[in-house]
Amino acid sequence: MARQQDEDITRCSICGQEPVGSDFPRRVCPRCDALALNDAARPARAAGDAGSGDNPVSIDGKQCWRMYGSGGWVTMLDDANCRDLYEFCKRNELPLTE
Ligand SMILES: [Zn+2]
């Protein structure tokens, strides 16, 4: 049985363990994000300033999208198999970063 206070915590969409922020839908925790692969099955990378990088990425065989911005990125699980970041953002009502 989940305790009452646990219900307010959003957990990672991949491992279901690590608490993540609820400001983005289906966020992925940094630990799972570190396992992300790009479409060449190589570790996903971001540009030096993290303003851009690989997309989509695959974590545990699941498609995820990253929103890159200055200083970092947010990784989110895609539950709808979107074709591109534009479709993913539109579907999840997220602002496009580009
Ligand atoms: Zn996780």
C-alpha cells in the first residue's frame, strides 16, 4: 500500500523508482537518462553547450525525446511513438525549443 505522501511524488517513467519533477510529462531520471542510446545504438550525446543533441533516444528499448536547452536537457518517455520532436511537443502541449 502506498502511503499518502507517496502519491504526490512523480517517479521516473523508465525505472519507476527515482523521483522526478512533475513540470514535464513522463520524465526520465538522470540515472536512466545516462543509459540513453541514439539511433546508431551509441550512447546519446549532447553538444558542448547542451543546446542540441541526439533525438530521439532509446532507453531500455523505449523511445524518448529530449528537449535541449542551455545548460542541460529534459528527457521524456514517448508513449505514442511520435515521428519527430515537433509531433511529441504538440501532443504533450510542450513549447518547441527550436
Ligand atoms: Zn529512472
